[in-house]
Amino acid sequence: MGIATLVKAGAAAAGILATTLPAAQAEDIILGHVMDTQHIFHQVSERFSARLTELSGGEMSVDYHPGGDLGDWTSIVEQVAQGAVQMTMSWNHSELDPRWDVSVLGYVANDWESGRAVYGPGSVMMDVYNEIMSDLNMVLLGTIPTDFTGFVVRKGIDVPTEFPDDASGFKMRVPGMPMAIERYQATGFSAVPMAFSEVHTALQTGAIDGRAYSPPSEVLLFKDVLSAYVFTRENFEHTFWTANKQWFEGLSEEQQGWVRTAADEAATWAWENAEAESPKWFEQIKDAGIEVVELSPEQLAAYREKVVSVEYPYMEGVLGAEIMGQIKAAAGIE
């Protein structure tokens, strides 16, 4: 479904949503996401809500919906684009715009410092992201870091460490984006596009053997069915805090200032504190009996080469040579 169709459907979607949500005051901002209260989304949302109420003197407040009670994350992004929901925190929804996949391009950042330089406040990617969001009828309020990513392996399955040989026949859940399929086919997996909401059941039944693009903070969501977490550091996961464009532009200049200030402060807090959370998640993963697997330098180099060889040409075709040149320079790739 194209974004034009989604926006045209907005009025109907808003009517449907109104029948399923608790009554909210006129000045309330609906903010929804799919993660639980242990995730950084929740901490950022709480800080934003408190600060917005403070700045506005109670004129603006947040009607907060964590845990996916407004639907799967892709559905909530679409509701924000339509105007049925004012705000969300999400990942790249490339079915709306394939350019958005640049956010998960492999091996651009190699540590937290370079991750912030490329993806954080005032970074080289902000102009790209702002253009994408504007075209999708949204405003970018900020990016929120989580961590580097890897993949999880369900119980009873051998853990792959040599690619592509070990990955043969391994059914890897990926989000529904073309570049994810390119990456995991190149590294030897059988890529299985699937909604996030279906992952736990699919791991339980064996419909999939693992889940890709997993930061440490999300491993424990599936702890009852996992044996291992392979920390490949294949991309620096950062997420998107977006608002409906018409709603935001319809606010007074003062109200926009309150929203921007509260969002900037909450997102800045996330960038300053998320890295310190990473070791805590690894401790919890190990305490849950899940093995953390690190690739050897040789294994990691081979894996990285396969990812870069398919993803960078693909994304250059989407973004163009000029923007990809800037990204390659940031990644140290000729």
C-alpha cells in the first residue's frame, strides 16, 4: 500500500481508532509503541511526558500506550502517517519508503562514538531522515539508540559461526524489507519475512530458527525458547521518534517549541545513557542461560564482507552515489 493510499485512509482509520481507545482529552497527544516498560522507549516516553506537561503548564499532556495495544509497530507508524495517532517510536518501515532501510545498513558504525556521529543529534544522516519523514507525512522528533545488533538462535538448533556454510537451512526471521532478505541470503540463511508480533510463536513452533536485527535489550523477550545470541554487531540500531506532520504543523509556534524541547531533552538523555545499559543486558542474557557467542576476527571479517558486498550497491541504487559516498566515508569503506 502506498503512502498516498494510507493518507487518504486516515479519516476512516481515525474513526476506527476512536472506537477502540479510551476517551482522551482534546489536548492529549497519543503516543504509542510496541515495547514493554523495560525498553528504552518507555524511559524516553516517561521523560518526554513529564517535561511536556511541565513546559506547557498542563496545557499539553500525553495519552501513553506502550506494549503494542495500538497494534503492531508497522501499523502504528501507518496510523501516525495517517493522523490517527500523533506520535510513535519505531524502526524503519521500508514498505512505506525503501530509502528508510539506510538506517540498518550494515557495518557503518563500529563503536558508540561513531554511531552517534553518524546517526545521533546533528549527525550526517539527519537531512536524509528529515526528507524521508516529510515525504511520508511525518516529522522526525529524534533518533533513539538501542545498541549494536546480532541474531538469536532457538533451542535445539546448532549455532552458526561460519558463513555461509553453517547457515544453510537456517530459517531466519527478518522484517519485511528487501535489504534484509539480501543480507541474510548472502550470508547463507533462508530469510523469512515476518511481523514482529508473530516471532515468539514462530520460534516456539520451529517455523523459524532465529530472529535477525536483535539488539541485546530484545533478546530476553524470547528467553524461554532461546539457546544462544550471536553478537555480530552488524548494524547500529537506532530508532525513529516521529509525529504526524499535519498535527505538528497545526500547533502554535509556542506548542511546537514545547514539543521540540521536551523531545530533544529526552532523546539527548537516551544518547547519553543507552551505552551504559548494554553490559546490564548481557548480564541478564547470560543469567537466563542463553549463551552469548562472539565471532572470531576472521569469522567477523568474512561475515562483514558478505554483508557490505550486497547491501552497499543495493542502497546506492536507492539513495544515489552522492549520499552513499558520504556514508561510505563515515564507514571507512572505499
